[in-house]
Amino acid sequence: MRFLIDAQLPPALARLLNDRAHVAEHVNAIGLGESPDRDLWRYALEHGAAIVTKDEDFGNMAALGGDAPTVVWVRVGNTRRTALLAWFEPLIDDVVSLIEAGNRLIELR
């Protein structure tokens, strides 16, 4: 599975997904850290990546339908990086299963 990690999430999340045998890129690592949402959306579509984000705008964009990447909307408050990773890691297999089942908007709370 391929993932694009948005700017408000830590690069360590991309490393965690890579360690779990997925392909994950953080927007800062590929020069898109300051790019508008539309550019990230287009990149995700072109590369077959699911966008992992805390940004509500991506959820709204996905709800409009049309050609859209999967959006994994992380809806937890501000937390330390280690706590976020510990929370996210056990959810990875479920997220992948939901994406494979065709879900286009996955909310994680």
C-alpha cells in the first residue's frame, strides 16, 4: 500500500509505515510541504497513494466524489509524536483492509 503523509503529521509516521512494508512519503521529504491541498491531491492520484492527514479539507474534498484518492483522516488532538505513533501502529492493518475494500474516506478517532 502507498501513503502520502501530510505536513501536520510527523515524518516518523512515514518511517513507521515503511517499516511495516508499505511505501510512505512525507510531503516535506518530496518537496511538497508548502504545496496547496490540490497539488497533494493530484500527487496522490498520480501515484496511487492514500493521503494520511489531520486536515478536514481533504475529507471535504473526498466527500464531493469524482476521481479521488483515499483519505485517511486522523482525528485526534495534538499529541506527542511517540503517543501518536503508538496509537496509529495497531490501526495500520485495519486501515489497509478498509482501503482494499474500497473505502475512500477513513476517519480514525
